[in-house]
Amino acid sequence: MSIPNSLIKKDQLVKGVEALEANNDILSLNIKELKTSLEDKRKTNQSLIAQLKSSKQNFADPIAESKFLQNNIDFLNSEKKRLTIEYHELKKDLDGQLINVDKLLKDLGFIKGEIGTLLVQIGMLEEELPMKLRDAKILDEKISKSFFSMVTELHDNVTTVSNKAKSSYYKNLKESETIRSSLISRKGLYNAID
């Protein structure tokens, strides 16, 4: 994995975490509002119950009082069910968001480990670099010395071979001249004998 890819992935994960945190904040505010609304309704219910108790004496007909109380109870139960459903939906959504945040944190941990490994490798390379440069310099010096020595030796060998070739050429030339002159002198003898 290259550093730019891991940084891009890390940046995407950070943005994802920030978006999830913003959603979590919104959901938390919604839950607080629902709790406040539920508390207000409970207070209203208690107020209504208190009013019922105080107005109990005013109701002459127990059936009317019973219906009134039953309507209030039914209303409060329906509100309780509605708020409970909203609460569970928000809780489920929040749990999903928390799972996503957990996955993102694990991915961030993995990326952090990868970056740590890369930093260790970079540190090792930085420590080895002076030694490698020194070794390269020594090797370069050895190559330069060897090259100079080889060129000098090659020049000496070429000079020696050239000198030997010249010597051999002139020696052969001298021998061929000697043979030629001896052949010419023999030919002259043969011609004189004839």
C-alpha cells in the first residue's frame, strides 16, 4: 500500500466518522426532544389526573367520570406507544450508526498501524542510507582504481604486443631480404654457369 492511497482512505474514513458523529448528534437531540415531550405529557397527565381528582366531586355520574378517565388513559397510552415506537426507531438507527463508527475506528486503527510500519521502514532506511552511501563511495573508488589499473595494463600489453609485432615484422623482413638476396645471387651463379 502506498502512502497516498492510505492517506486518501484515512481522509475518507475521517470524513465518514465526522458525518456519523453529526448524525449521532442530531439523533441525540431528537431523543432529548422526545424525552422532553414525553415528560411534558406525563406532567400533563398528572395535571389531568389531579384535575380529575379535584373535579371528581363535581361529577355526579360515575359513568361519565369513568369515560373521561378512560379517554385520558387511552390517549396517554396511544402517546406512549407512539413515543415508544419513535424511541425504538431512533435507537435502532443510532445502534447502526455506532456499528459504522466502530468499523471506521477499526479501519483507522489498521491504517494507523500501516503508517507506523511505514514510518519504521523509513527510519530503518534513513539509518542505512549513510552506510550505503559510504559503501557506494568505496565501491566507486575501487572501480576507479581497478579501471585505471586495467587501462594501464592494457596499454602496456598493447605496447608490448606492438613492439613484438614490429620486431617480428622487421626480423621476418630481414630474413626474407637475406633469402631473396641469396636466391638472386644463386640465380646469378646459375646464369653465369650457363
